[in-house]
Amino acid sequence: MSSDEVQQPALGAVALNGIGKAYRLYDKKWGRAAEWLGAKDQHHLHWVLRDISLQVSPGEAIGIIGENGAGKSTLLKLITGVSRPSAGHIALGGQVSALLELGIGFNDMFTGRQNALDMLRLTGASDADAPALIEDIQAFADLGEYFEFPVRTYSSGMQCRLAFATATAVRPDVLIVDEALAVGDVFFQQRCFDRIQGFRESGTTLLFVSHSVSAVYALCDRAVLLRDGGIVADGEPRTVIDLYNAQVVAKTSGQGLTVIAETQPAAAVSEDGTEEPTTPNKAGTAGTSELTPGSYLEGSVCLASVRVSQFGTAASAVIADKPMEVCAKFSFTTTLADVHAGMQVRDARGDVIYRSHTHGLGHPLGDVCTADRLEVCFQFEARLLPGDYTLTIGMGAGGKPGGSLESSLLRHQDIASFSVIRSPDDDFWDGRVNLQPKVTHRREAAEVPPE
């Protein structure tokens, strides 16, 4: 072990160096017993994780994403010490609190209070601090009289409440959460997010596994994508999540999609049908710009231009709650049946504000032939909060019942952008979308007692 490996990291830091995890798989039923008796190796190694190196700074929040079987939960179990790595070294700085599988470590025969007290003792809480911590756990979990009932009588949601409340009763230096927030009602989830945000503001490091994109956006400032037991992307959540989504589409589509992993220039199609490189241009005017990570291409269709306009004029900034238009031009290199164009609007963080396509909107585009050019325009009112937004344009084919498409052909992620500004004569509102409510009221005058 090198001197770097034995050096104790700072509070809240996590250092993974060359981590690997392998399991022995035996081809024969009695292979393990034969090895015990001195026979030659009867197994082969199946590597779930291989050569994982990751440095997490104190106070960072990292979302770990990937398909089922990518190794996310295994990695967290190695970090928490539930399982030992087959290779590499892990160094943690400070107290670690983990919320992995629901109810892990609970005794079904003990009450919620007894389990909470046992878990506190395992984390090193003193007997003097225990009463106040138990009171906090009871209040946060909000189990009512069930706090005094055996855990075997709990639903999965109640176990989640108790587990999260216990794991976060004392602010840890490193908090590890594996999909636990997916269980429970919306009010409890909001309380969990508020507590995690409070920990983050106080300097806690967060390692978070979730299939909820919005949760990763809300809690994390960095994301790591695992695939086949290795790290394939490490960066800002928006870019890593886009790449992950594109890889899932490419894997399931069967269309031979080329996924864009790194930003590269896009090619525009000129009026004579030839392709030519374009310079980056993310204003709302005509012309494509860059292919960003998470985009994909199939080859049968090319996006020629995207135009954002309001009041008939190309615009990089639009007035809120007024009509606007997004037009996309496509060029086709082969004959396709039942094509459909799609549009997606995202906010500055990357959350999807709106997404649909012509099939879902009940507007068929029909079939296209080689060298056809097609322009599709979406008109809508900009009922959006003032801020910056990006547009993603896509093309698919084969409308299916329920609004889905048979195949994806193209997606240009964040190909254009626009800003929304508030009109001084409009109603004031806040949130994600303008619902434009109609307000009514009724007042009943108080009866005046007779003199």
C-alpha cells in the first residue's frame, strides 16, 4: 500500500483508487466443496466493478446513475463497508451514514424505538445524547403509535421513514443514499430533500443513487455514469444524464443510432441539399449549432435549421405569456414512413418543462422520400417563468397507440436557446408554468347584534 493510500483524507472526502469487485462463479454444483478439499480452481471470476477511481471533495454532492446491473449499489456497499473490494483501496474522511436497502440492520421483532436506539449506538452516539436524538427521530419519522410497534408490522414506506430519520438524526460527514427516497409520500420526500439540503449547506458530502432525474438535478452538482462496471462519464449532471438517456435509447431502439459523447460541430444542410459545417450559434435565430452530449443520429435524416421567433421576427428573447413559434427544417436521405418531429424545452438546470411530438399532438406528417425537405413549426404561448431555456429537436417514425413512437431517428440536444422576459403589464406569478387561474371570492358580512 502506497503512502498516498494510507493518508487520512479530510473530513467529508472520499477517495476510490482502482476499486474492483469480483464474485466467484462455479460451473459445477460441487465446485466450491471440491476446492475446499484441495482440487484445482473450479470457478471463474465475474467482475461487477473494475478499475473505479473517484475523488470526491468535502461538501460535494455526486449522483451515481446507470442502468440496472451497472454496479451502482455494489459500489455504495463497498464504500460503506458492507462488502469488501476485490482490488483497490477506499479512504473515507469522517463519519459516514448510509441509507441503502430498506430496513437493512433492523430487527423485525424490535419496536421502531428499540431499532432506532440500537442504530444510534452503532454510530457511536452517547447515552447522554440518545434521548434527544430519539425524540428527533420520532418526530421526523412521524409514525405515531407505530413507533412503539414491532418493525415487522411496518409497510415499506414506514420502514423508509424510520431508516431515513435514524440515519440522519446526526449530521454525518458523508451521507450515502441508494434509491431510498423513492418510497414514501410526497410530503415525506420533501422533508427528506429539505434535510439533505440542510446537511449540504453545513458541509456534508452526498453520494446519491437514484433513477429520478429531477432528484439528481435538485441535489447534486456532479454526476457519474456507470456502465458494465466502469465509469464512462463524470461531469455536470445535465451532460451526464443526457448521455445516459441517449445510450438507453440507442440500446433499445435497434436502429443503429450513433450517440454523441463529446461536443462536436453540427452539419447544416444548404438550400441545394449538401451538408456544410456550421459555427456554434445557440441564439434563437436560424441555423444549427453544436452536437452536444446526449444527441444521437441515425443517418436517414438531418436537421437543417432551427428558428425561434415571436411576432414574426427571429428572437433570442421572447416576452412571457405571448405567442411564439419554433420551426425546424429537416432533410431526408432515404424514404421513411410515418415520420414525426418532436420538441423539448428545458430550463437552465436541465429539467424538462415540456416535451411532445407531432404524433402525440395528433398531427401526422405522412411519409417522406429521398431528398425531401420538411419544415415543422410549433406555435404556443410562452407561459414560462422569466429565465433561460434550451430547445431539443428530434425526429422519429411510426406512431403507436398511446402516443409513443416505434423508432427514434435523430435528437439534437439543446440545439438552440432562448430567454423569457416578463412584460411589465402582465400578472405577477412564480413557479414553473403559468396556470392563469381565474379568481373568484365571496364575502359574508358579519351579523350585527341588535341593540
